[in-house]
Amino acid sequence: MKAFLYLPFWFIKTRIFGKKSPLQTVIFISDRCNLQCKHCCVYAQKTVTTKSYQQIAAELRYSYQQGARFVDFEGGEPTMWRDGEQDLNSLIALAKEIGFFSTTITTNAVMPFAGNHADAIWVSIDGFGACHDQIRGEGVFERAIKNIEQSGHPNMSINMVVNALNYMSVDETIEFAKNHPNIQKISINFHTPYAGTEHLMLDWDKRLEVIDKVIAYKRKGYPIMNSVSGLKLMKHNRFKKYCWVSNFILVDGTKSADCGGSALGLCDRCGFCMAGEMNSVMNMKPDTILAGLSLRR
Ligand SMILES: C[S@@+](CC[C@H](N)C(=O)[O-])C[C@H]1O[C@@H](n2cnc3c(N)ncnc32)[C@H](O)[C@@H]1O
């Protein structure tokens, strides 16, 4: 109930009174990871940083004061995070105590995560079977599926990042998400060409084909998290960015009201479909508002 009262308040504050206040925060808690995915530049860092419980607590309070009410714990691999007796569930409990409405984690699901208390769990699945493994490592798909099945969590979805290596697996991954009893939804994103991973960016023509395909699945009733309005914007990336709706706190503690990609000049090649979703929310597209509410349910 509190969330449903807060959302219109936030919308009026930002859209009508023009205050750039975040609704969600993405906190990178460590860049330690147990995989070396081809499309990711996080693992390639020379040193590994893991934030302390106290630092993350301060960052949660800061984000809450800024207006954020939803938090995503990111990494590295967030399920590996520890600080003495504290683990990821300690951070989730603290976020709730501070007043966040919901907590999310994004995981590669290599380690078991049964008993995780996040409200929603996003599992990164970048293709079906061998296609996922060619990006993330041999045997990783099987382990992820085993851990999804053993976790018993009621709100798990898949995040697929489409790139030059896996675009041909979009259909089977969407079918897989639809048919798997433990998976609620699938979110489609595209590779963003951070330094060293430029070669994995999908050709723009293929990206358009994939977007049309995903829209067709969505219209057929498949459990696609993206909205049609948001996906259409991702066809050209020429739209006003409202990425400050999320604030980002990087692993070195840098607080940014914008995604790191914008400082690197990547907005025109950005693949994070949240950018299109945020524009569509701000322009009051009903399908995106419904998708957003279902995401934060
Ligand atoms: C950096 S990972 C960290 C969380 C966790 N280790 C995992 O693999 O899900 C978070 C998400 O970012 C995605 N990602 C990594 N590199 C990307 C890129 N260059 N473009 C778009 N998404 C990317 C991953 O596929 C994953 O879904």
C-alpha cells in the first residue's frame, strides 16, 4: 500500500515539479565474481574490492534519503558477498528496516541461493544450454538451472543479454522461460559495448529483428518483462534519457545519478532496455506502467 501511494507522489515530484529524484538504487557491493563472462568487463579489473557492511549500510541510507525505494544488489557476484557474520540476507534485512519497499539481486546462480530473502531474483541466462556456456563457461547452464530448481524462491526471472554470440538462441531461451515452472518472466537486454567487449555488440539490423521478434512473443502472451513501448525505443536509442531514475553506487563508492555508460559516451549504443522503459514511464505509456508495476509487485 505504501508503495502504491509513494509511486504517484514520486511521479508528480519528478515529472511535474522536475525534481530529479531516483526511484531505485543499484548498489555494486563487490566486483568479486566466480565467472569470467565474455561480455562482462567487471571480472577483468586488476584488483577486487568488497564493500564492508557499514559502507553498504551508509549507501542504503543515502539512497533512501535521495528518494529511492527499490534496491538492486549488484556485483561481481552478489551471492559471494560476506563481511564477518553478515551475508547478503543481512543487507536485504537492513534495506527493509530502512524502509525500502523491495530488494532485488542479480545472480549468475552458480552458487546455491536457497533461503535468499530478496523479493525478486534475476538470474542471468544468456542463451539455452551450450549457448549460455560458451559465454559464461562450461557446465554453468546446468548448475544455474539446478540452483533455480532447488532455491524454492517464488519470484525468479531470467535476464538475457543478447549479443553477437547468442542472438540465435533468443527463441529457445524465451520458450524455456515460458515453460519452466520456477521462472516468472524473462527480460531482454542488448550488449553494451564497454571497452574490450565492442566485438560482441549485435549488428543494428539484427537488433531490430530481435526486437520485432520479442514484441511478437509479448503480443502472443509470452512472459516478456519488457514493454512494447520501451522495446520500440530501443530500436534507435534516440530518445530522451531518464536514467537518473536509478542512482548507481559503484564498487569504489562513487555515487552517480546516471549509468556509467553515459560518462563513457555509450548512450547511442546502449543495450540496457531499462533506458527505454524509463522514457516510456515518464511519457505515461500504459503498457510500460503496467510492466513496471508487475516488476515491482
Ligand atoms: C555484471 S552482472 C553481475 C551479477 C551476476 N554476476 C550475474 O552474472 O548476473 C549483472 C548483469 O549485467 C549483465 N552484463 C554484463 N556485461 C554487460 C554488457 N556489456 N552489456 C549488457 N549487460 C551486461 C550481465 O549479463 C548480468 O545480467
